[in-house]
Amino acid sequence: MDAWFVSFAIASSLLLAGGGALLLVGYINTLPAALSMGWRLALPVLVLPVAGPLWFAWTRGEDFRRARYQLIGAIVLLALATALILGLGPFFAERLVAEMVEAAKMR
């Protein structure tokens, strides 16, 4: 294990944790308001986990500006984490497997 792998693991973990937390907070901010406005507006929020709350916050104007920013930030952070994992994950996996093969040959 080297410093590049540790930084990759920390960066991807922090991006996933931050995106997940923002997604939960944005969802928690929009769900009660959507339920209080009736089932016709609450059904997309309940059925579509990311797009539903974002649609609801976007159509309600300035009242849900913070929730809208939280959901957009969550999508951006999760997209960055996905790109990082899919882009660099195979590279680090190959290196770790090569190191394990070398260690097995040494025995």
C-alpha cells in the first residue's frame, strides 16, 4: 500500500459520505413538505429517490432553495466519487493484485 492508494481511498470515501449526507438531508427537507401538500405531489418524491425531491424543490421556488442546492451538491459529489472510483479503481486493483502475487511468490 502506498500513499497514492491511501489518498484515493480517503478522497473517494469522503466524496461518497458527503454526497450521501447531502442527499439524505435534501430528501428529509423535501419529504414532509411534499406530504403536507398532498399525495399527488408527494408520490414522485417517494417513488423517485433523487429526481423526485429535486423536481419538488425546483418547482417550489425560493422556499426550497437550500434543499435544491443540497440535492444538486449531492449529485455532484456522488458523480465525482463515481468517476474517481471507476477511473482509478481498476488501476489500484491491478497494483494490489500484482503485489499480492509477488508476496505469494516470495513464500
